[in-house]
Amino acid sequence: MDGIHDLGGLQGFGPVAHSPAEPVFDRPWQAAARALLMAVAGAADVSGGEFRHAIERMEPGHYLTSDYYERWLTAAATLAVEHGLVTLADLEARAGGRFPLSGPVLAPPVAGAGPGVDAPRYLAGDRVRVREWHSPAHTRCPRYVRGKAGIVVRVDGSHSVPDIEAHGTARRYEPTYSVRFDAADLWRDGQRGVFVHVDLWDSYLEPS
């Protein structure tokens, strides 16, 4: 989906704070949030795609003002309510007040995944273009590469298509590729000799 989570290529959000000595968990509650997500995912058989989509559905202001593990906590609570592990009333009673959840899923469930793809359509060196589409469903295709052409640099085997696994129990496996894009083509900012590599599923691509 095209949401506030897809910030690649946008400006004005300031530097990304990072320290090589950064601890795994900055505060104790973050470890608890991660453990809670693992518990919910195990109890409800939540896929990685469904988990990521729960974060994508956060209210934009909430998303931008939340840290990494607060987003995990929101996703865990949202999935717990959606899968019937707890009611929103029970959740807010335990929290002592309002507990913000992500918005509803806007895409219909995937009833049939269709046939998988065994052999890669592209090989290293092939020029491809990313399909340009906009969907309310989950996808791992960044908005900033849609419609752009790049070069396949590596074929990485077949993996479950996240766009499908996020919306039901169906699964389809497709080849994935590392595709190199010229930064000057992506950002139109005059950078030369700078490249961006993006991992993309077969169905995201078409010949260029």
C-alpha cells in the first residue's frame, strides 16, 4: 500500500540517528514488545507480510512519532484484536485508557495464490522495469522504484510473495532478484556513479 511507512526518496525528515554502540534494546519495555509480537504471531499464525501490513496501517501521525518497537507493539496489539486473542475493551482496560490500533485492512483476502514460478525469467545482466501500480494491499516493492528501469545483478532463489501471504493463508513462491538502479534515474538530482540495489520479486518486474 502507499502509506506513510514508504518514505524512501522523500526529503525533510532529518538525519537518521545511528550509533555503532547502540544496544539491541534501548529500554526494557522494547524487549517485552518484541516478545509480545512473537507470542501473538505464534498464537495466530501471523506471517511476516501480515505483521508488516499491520505496521503500514498505523495512523500517519502515530507512525511518524513512534519508535521502532512502539510500531511492533501497535502491530502486536492490532493483530491480537483482529485474530480474536483479546478484545479492544479488554486491552484498553488493562492499559488504563485508550490504546491506538492500526486502521482496518482495505484489501480483500487472497483466496487463491495462483501457480508459483520455478525458473527465473531474468538473469544477471538483464535490463528490467518495475511495474507501476498502486494497491491498498501490502507489498514489498518500494514506491520510489515503480516505473523505473534497472539491471539484474543477482538471482536470489524463490521466496514467498509477501503481497499474497499478508492477506490470507495462500502462498505463492517466485524468484527474487537484486536489481541495481542508477540514483540519478531515481532521484533526478544529478548524482552520477551512485547506485541503489533493491530486492524485488518476479511479479514486480517486466522486461525493459
